[in-house]
Amino acid sequence: MNSKDSPRRIRFQLAISAEKYLAFYQGVARDILVRSEDNKSIRFPAGAIRSFLTHEGIFGTFEIQFDENNKLIRVIQINAE
């Protein structure tokens, strides 16, 4: 596998309360906009992080992976806060 085939990765911090995420869950808002650790703006579908939702919300350091066409592959949680 060459570097062109490997996913691109960007890390970011996220702190969304359960109440705030409810707006995404109800469809009022669809996308999450975050600033990466290297200061890039990233927008992705809120559904990509739904599996990380707890009663408190979604908190921690995450990594978004996408292909060469900027298509989302997955979001993984690096650590929880």
C-alpha cells in the first residue's frame, strides 16, 4: 500500500454536552464543525460520532480519517476526557 492509498488523518478535541448533541439527533443541525489540532476547519456529519455519545455528551480527542477525495472513512476516539 502506498501513501496515496492510506487514509488522511486529522486530530481534534471535542466537547459537546448531551443537550447540545440533541439538536443534531433531532435533525435541527446536521454537521459538526471543529478546529483541528493544526488549526484546520473540518465539517463532518454529526452521525459520524453518534456511537461516542454518553449520558454526559461527547468529550475527548478524536481522529477523523478520510480518503484522497475527502470522503469520510471513519472517526475514532483517541482518548476520552
